[in-house]
Amino acid sequence: MLCPGSVIGAAAVVGFACIVNTLSSVDYDCRLGDYTQITAGVTLGGGVRMGAGCFLGVKSAIVPGVTLGDGVVVMAESLVTRDVPASVMVGGSPAQPVRQL
């Protein structure tokens, strides 16, 4: 589902049953895994890779070239600047691991 005001860049691939919410931006060459939810106001830089079942909180951002494993949760207003392994919750700016899921 692509909500009003969301933007999907060139060569981006959105997986099955994903939600890209209002005013979110998925830049060029991103790959979103199945069942991923991007909430309102999220920004993904170019070349971001996301596994299945990820959740990105309101107004969070992922810098270009970062990879998120399956089931990663990014807390609201966080800035992810490096790769995150599967099943980890991160938060802050820059984002740090909060807990294992």
C-alpha cells in the first residue's frame, strides 16, 4: 500500500504486503522485504536494503547504503547510519541497539 504523498524512487523494489505511509520517501535502488511497514515521514536514502518484517517508526531516517536484517525495528525519529543485524530494535541519533527481539 502506498499512501498519499509517499514517493518511490527509480529502480526501487517494494516487497509483498508492504506499507509505505504518508509523506515517506523511498529513494533510488532501495529493496524493501515482504511485510515491511514504513510509517509516516520516514526517509530512506539510496541503496538501502531491508529484510522481511521490518518496522520503521515515524520520522526515522536511514542513510544511503545501509542494510537492515529481517525483523528490525527502528524507533521514531531515529537516524540509522550503519547496518543492523536481524531481530534488533534500534533507536536514537545515531541509532544504537536497544534490545534483541
